[in-house]
Amino acid sequence: MEFTFRNYQKEDFKTLENMIRKTWCYDDFSSPKIAQKLSRVFLCSCLTNHTFSRVALDDGVPIGIILANNKTKHKCPIIIKLQFIRAIISLFFSKEGRKVSKIFEHVDDIDKQLLKECGKEYPAELTLFAIEPSYRGKGIGKILFESALNYMKEEEIDTFYLFTDTSCNYGFYEHQGMVRKNTKEFTFNINGKKAKMNFFIYEYRNQQ
């Protein structure tokens, strides 16, 4: 099986939106309609915050994506900002959407605390990394990750960070040489059920 790789294109959006919906299991804690809107908001948010993209494709269909952000060169296009704003408005239009969005607000606050407690300014961030569940274990993630590393080297960036949590395969990052710098535990109350999660910030530093 051969895969191809290229930069993100706007026609990838719908497929990637559905991939994110499955990857982060949004349907487990929201209605199908809200799950779709949540995945749209998340993807739009990531797209507003990148200077590098690489998409993996199987027969022209997106099956994975990685986004990185060189903070010194970042400038978000107006059209992507507007897309993000429309996605947020659509989510907040319903009572359920407003309620579920509070989960994301908590996660955002946790991420900010993780970064602040590291006590350093990073020049870059890995902002999104997702693989279609049925394509995991085929080496696609490693190729995408290495493409981001090559971008960082070209930009002469020797260190960057990313946020992840126990809902993801965070062990992958450790296998790629990243180091966990901080951890926070948080318990969510979702549909009357408590769900405990750990949130992490990982750092990559080029040793050369």
C-alpha cells in the first residue's frame, strides 16, 4: 500500500473534520449534530494556528494530518479566521453546544497552565496531529512527524512543544524523542458521569 503526502488544501476540510470527530470520540458525549460542530471548531482553531501542513492521502483521500506553527512567522489569513468565527457561532447557537463547549474551555485553561509552568518561551508548536483510526500502525504517523521535524530544521528551530492527553497515543511522542515537561489531572462531569484525564505538555529539542 502506497500513500502520498502534500500540503493541506481546502477541499480536505470535510474529510479531516470527520476524522477528528472519530479520533476524539465526540459522539460519546454529545449528539451527532453537536459532535460535527465540535470537530469543525477544533479543526478551524488548529488551521488558524499553523505555518506548516502535511496531509497523508490514500488514493487522494486524506487519512492523516500534521500542523506546525513557527510563531515568529505566523499570520492567519482572514478567510480562515472567518471560517473559525462561523464555526464558533454555529456551535453556540444551541444550548447543548454552549454546554459542551465548556469542556473545551477547561482544556484550553489547562493547556495554558501547562505552558506557563514550563517557564519558557517556545518558538514553535505542533498544533495538530491526527491519523484516521483504521490507518494507524502503518507508519503514516512517523512520516508525518518527520516532515514536521524537517520543517523545524529548515526554519532553524531547535525546540518546540505540543499538548496531548490520555485520550491519545501519547507514548508515540516519547518514542520520537520528545520529553514530558508537565502533567495536570482533571475530572470532567459529562452527562452525569465523571471522567478523569491527564493532560501533558511535551518538548522536542534538537540535540545536534
